[in-house]
Amino acid sequence: MLTCREVTQLLSEEQDRPLTLAERLRLRVHLAMCQGCANFKKQMNFLHAACRRFAGEPAGKERGD
């Protein structure tokens, strides 16, 4: 089981690189049980989208598209 510290690290890394299948599964299990980390993920997604909009990048566009 991942710790909250490991989850926050993975969520941060997820912004820069694709996670492995094992990382995604472990992350999903933890997020299903930990409301604090689930809220942190929502906040990270919101900030990522806001930064893309601020930079003028279309909201649906991801790196490498």
C-alpha cells in the first residue's frame, strides 16, 4: 500500500510522464480509500488545467498531441 507521501509524489510525476500500469493501479486503490489524497488529486488537476489556460494552450490538448 502506498503512503500519502508516495501518492503525492506519483501525482506530481503523473503531470510529467505516463505512470506504469502498476503505479496507476496502486494509486487508484489508495485514492479510493483516502479522501485527503483524492482531494489533492482534484487540486492538482485543477491547477494543471489553469496553467494550461494561462499559457494559452487549449484545455484538452496534452503534451505530445
